[in-house]
Amino acid sequence: MGEGMTALVIPERVPFRIDPMQWEDVPEVMGIERRAFSMPWPMRAYEQEILHNPNAHYLVLRPRAMRAVAPVLPPRRMPILGYGGFWLVPDEAHISTIAIDAPWRGRGLGELMFLALVEEAIARGANLITLEVRASNLVAQHLYRKYGLEVVGRRPRYYRDNNEDALLMSVEGVRLPAYRQRLEALKARLWDRLAAAGPIPAAPIDTN
Ligand SMILES: CC(C)(COP(=O)(O)OP(=O)(O)OC[C@H]1O[C@@H](n2cnc3c(N)ncnc32)[C@H](O)[C@@H]1OP(=O)(O)O)[C@@H](O)C(=O)NCCC(=O)NCCS
């Protein structure tokens, strides 16, 4: 994998792209972060992750700049619609965050981001994927179950804003053929779904 590349190969017909998160992306990411989470990370957390943590891998999701849609904008200037990241230590990928900006939810983009994280983790040597999720966050849990994660533990009162429990979810053996097959089947369905959505507007969201 070269510099600036990500593991997930997205077909041309799918109008979205995934890139490694850059330091310049962080102000835009922070906008989504503040809207998506009741306890948003401070900007310095992203600074630490991106600039100083060699085990951290963060990705951003944007519309693909297509000629007919946005002739003047180079790909990197398209708005960020979502992001996610994980820590890899040593063959365990711990997904630390994932979010899609609210107007863009429910169209398969959270799944695209999650798939990109899983593929990136596998390409970098992960065999286990794990994460914590709020007990009340059924949407996220549903997504994770779709990708084979199961509840393996509970951390009581883990979230300090409302004393909510965290569920610990994980899936093992993601390098094995059975899981690869599952991923390929999910991927094929996701490409059809995302491609069927058609071209997306060039400047769909207010990122303030
Ligand atoms: C969790 C999140 C990333 C999902 O993104 P999304 O773009 O809305 O989800 P998608 O449209 O890609 O849906 C993927 C899967 O998620 C689940 N899902 C999505 N919306 C759902 C809903 N309203 N009810 C139940 N499950 C839902 C389903 O499993 C769905 O697969 P399906 O379409 O085959 O049923 C998004 O809701 C989000 O950013 N939430 C706020 C931040 C957050 O909670 N992050 C997770 C922290 S652990």
C-alpha cells in the first residue's frame, strides 16, 4: 500500500471515495464530531492521533468528484461526509470512532466507512476487530452485527455524560476465508446500493 492509499478498492460506479485523514481535514471532521457525539473529542485528540500515534489509522469519506457533477473542484476539496478510525495493537484493531454527518445517514455511507475501516485493518494485519458502543445505540450495533461483531462484554457506566453502559463488541478471524467471503458478499450488495443512488450534489452540506 503506497502513501495516501487506502486498502478498500471502490468501483468507479460508486460516487464516493475514502482517503487517509490529513491534518488539514480536522476542522471539517470536528464539525461533524460536535454534531454527532454528546462527548466530542477535542481537536488536540485528533492532533495526537494523526500526527503522533503510529498505531492510529483514520479515514475520511467524500463524494467522488465526477466531471459532470463538479467540474471545478479537485477531489480533495469535496466536503467530508463522514470519518472513522482505529488503533492497531498488534493484530487487534480497536475501532475508536465512526460517524456520518446526519443529513447523509441511512444511505449506506456508515456501512461504507465501516467496511473501509475493516479492510484497512485487515490489510495492516488485524485478525480481530473490537469496539465499544453505547448500550442505547441500536443503529450502530445493528451495523456492527451485520459485519459479524458480537457482544462480548459490558463496561458499566462507561460514558460519563449519562452513566450509560458500553457494550464491547468484537469479531475474530477476519483474515480467514470464511470472513473474507462474508465481506465480499456484503461489499457486492453495498456497491449496488451506493451506485443506484445516482450522482450526488457537488456542495450538499453546510460544514459550519
Ligand atoms: C452509526 C452510523 C455511522 C451509521 O451510519 P449510516 O450511514 O446511518 O448507516 P447506513 O445507512 O450505512 O446503514 C448501515 C447499517 O446500519 C444499520 N442501520 C442504519 N440505520 C438504521 C436504523 N435507522 N435502524 C436500525 N439499523 C440501522 C443497519 O444495519 C444498516 O444496514 P442495512 O441498511 O442493511 O439495514 C451513523 O448513524 C452515525 O454517524 N451515528 C452517530 C455517531 C455514532 O453513533 N457512531 C457510532 C459510535 S460507536
